[in-house]
Amino acid sequence: AGGIPDAIEDGVTGLLVPAGDPDALAAAIRRVLADPVLRARLADRGRRRVETRFSVERMVGGNLEIYGEALGHDGAIG
């Protein structure tokens, strides 16, 4: 739901299941619990994705860029 598919790449950084499907959610949880290699790989890749795509610096920079565009500025605000 919402921005989850932006943060999670199915099978790479996590497992996506259809919204409102508790059976699919339970199956995904069982799969991760039963497979320590999968669990470690998803955790490692997920952490790296969050650190690179969703850092505070990146989020602030993106916001400043949007504000600058809205104000008609080229480059950084300041």
C-alpha cells in the first residue's frame, strides 16, 4: 500500500504480498522464518537500500530541490 513498493523490491529487499491477503502475508512470514539465508539477504539488501535512497541528507536535498523549482530558482536555495 502507498509507498511500500518504492521502498521494497519484491524478492530483493523484502517480500511484497497483496494488500488485504492475510494468507499471502502468513506464507511470506513463514518463508522468511524458515530460510535464514533468505532472511539475511533481504535484511542486508533492505538496509543498504534504505541507507542510500532514504537518508536524511538525500531527503533534505530532494525537498530543497523541489522548493527551489517551485520558487523558480536554479540550484540550491540560499
